[in-house]
Amino acid sequence: MFRTPQTLFRTLAFAEVVSWTLLIAGLILRATLGWNIAVTIGGGIHGFVFLSYGATVILVALNSRWRLGPTLAALVSAVVPYATIPAEIVLHRRGLLAGTWRTAPSAEAPDARWYDGILAWFLRRPWVLFVGLAVLIAAVFAVLLLVGPPGGSH
């Protein structure tokens, strides 16, 4: 399904745009029709996709060995509505989304990292990686729901 880092990143960048649209539509419905549930639904979907996009950025950054600058720029792009698509385009043009998943560590590589073996192990087992990330994202999402919405509740 996501045979390359680019396909995964592009999919989540687009999903983040869709989730922003749902959140903004929910805010409009709440302001015009008083439908508070619209923000609850749109905000919940956006929150989960936001966390998923962040996890994807970190996974792709580790796999593709990005420097801190592009990684932070990609993460910050999720905070600005619709900015993940331009971020994906820039990363693609700079060649940062090119390549394949690093499913085998290479100690001889000049850019080898301490985590390469662990990452390669998970990448060779995509379902373990997917389920592990889904559980982690769901746990963070649940904690954030318990903390409450940004800006507090009214």
C-alpha cells in the first residue's frame, strides 16, 4: 500500500488538508447554526489525523535521514491550515521524499544511525509498525481528550 516514504507522506499530507476542511466546516456550522457537535466531530477527526501526520513525518524523517530543519518545517506545516500540501511539494522537489524504506541496516553506510537496526526491523514488519503506531497515536489522542480542547471548554 505505502511502498515508498513518498506515498505515505503524500497520503497523510492530503488527509491533514481534508481534516482541516472538516474542522473549519464544523466551526462555520457552530457559528451559523449552533451545531456544537460539528466541531466535536471535525475537531476529533482533525486531531487524530494531525497526530498521525506528525508520526508520519517522524517516521519518514528517520528513514530518509532528514536534518532537523526539514523535519521541523514538515511538523509545523500541520499547524497552518492547508500547509502540508505545499510542504510535501517542497520536500519532493528537494528530493527528501525520494528513495525506499530502509528495511536493512547498513553499518558501512557513511550516514548510519544508532536506530537503523530497530527502524529496519519495524519496516520489515509493516503490520507491527502500523499497529504499534496506531496504539501510540490512540493513547496520545485519548490523553489529549482527557486534558480538553485547545483554549479550554466553555
